[in-house]
Amino acid sequence: MDRDRRGILKLLAVADGSVALPRLGGMARADGVIIASEGFWAFAARDGTVREGTMPSPPRALHRVPLLRGLVKLSAALTPLFRGAGVAGRAERLVLVAALVAPLSLILLPQWASLPLGIGTALVLLAWLLRGRTLFLHGAEHRAIAAAEGRRLVATWAGEARPSRFAPRCGTNFAALVVPVSVAFDRLWPLPAALYTPFAVTLLSLALSMELWQIVQASSSRFARAFLLPGLALQRLTTREPSNDETRLALTAVASVLRRELN
């Protein structure tokens, strides 16, 4: 364990001295933290194990197709959960797939039945995603990524630095953007209602939200950054102040990704 810790600290020190590091993202779970770059992902579990994998490489042509490129990014973000020997077990994958497919089945039900069933499905999914220490590890994930961006990895490991647990690139911010876009699409949909309409509206809303998300992330204007405020406010509910051990767990996943990126 001491040897592993020394190795992690040595790598974090190298990363702190690097001029450029890859852009990192992540995902918190009840049993650990996932950190991912464009090329690699790592899952540091609370039991001390670390699982590693590679991210998919979609054809470059897809990155130039508006709307479609957003859906490609969203699907790639789920790679650590579903691809091959991913982090999620078979039972969890079935639950997540069921939660994703369930809304599509609601279109076959009368409105009086679809609304409570839809709310119930959403509540079950939230309870599943936010169980255990997920909220604390969510804060740890943000802190570890902020430490990498600020080149304060070693200081954060030691507890001498405490980067923010709130992150402008958090999925909570994206979700806060998806909601009004989905409502607008639903109200302004120009075609006659059909069986496929809810599915089409959902896909287009996600794709357009991702396009707006990319614009906001690349902009430095105050007007564009204002779109992040609802999500940042929601993060006060979706994150909790992590312990130093939880932050170190996230940093372990960061170290795993950077080890492969910097080689």
C-alpha cells in the first residue's frame, strides 16, 4: 500500500509540473469514482481496487456533424459503465437500461397513468444513482479534477489545498440545461403528434443541449456563463463536502488516467 501511495504521489508531482494535461471528466458512484479523459478511464473503488479501460474512438467525421456529435459524446460518457468489463454489474446495467427505456413505453399509456409512472421511474433512478456516499464522492470527483486543472494535485492529496467541489462541466449543469430545452422542443414541435414524437423530441433535445453546452464551455462571456448558474446551484444538492480519504480516492483514479496519458 505504501509503495502504491508513493507511486501515486510521484505521478501526481509529475502532473503538477506538466505544461499541459488532458481534459478530464468523471462520474461518482456509491462504491467509488470514475475519472476519464478522451483516451482512457479509471475507476477507483472504495475497497482499494482500481479498474482501467480505454475510451472509444468514434470516426472523426462524426465530430463535424452538428447534433449527431453531441449524441456521440453522450454515449461515449457511458463507456465506463457499459462497455466490456465496465464498472456496472449485470444487475445495475439492467436497471439503468430499464430506466432509459421506460419513458419510451409511457407513450403507449393514457396520460393519467403515464405521469405518475414517469415520476416514479425518475425517483427510482435518482435513488439508485444517489445511494450511499455518492454525493460525497461526487464532490471528491470535482475536487480532484479541479486539482489537476490548477496543478495542485499533491497539495490536494495532502489536504493542504481544497479546490472547489463545484464544477462548471458537471453533468448536473448539463441536466439543468436539458430541462428547458426539452420543454421548449415539446411546445414548439412543428409536426403532427405521432408514436415516435416523444423519442424524437428527447433525442433532439439532448443533441441541441449538447451543442449549447459546448458553446457555453468554450465561451468566456458573462452572458454565456450565466447558463451555468442553475446547474451550479443544483450542485449544492448533488454534492457534499468530501473527506480527505474520499478526495484521495478520486485522485487515485486521476493518477491512473494520467499515468497512461503522460507515457
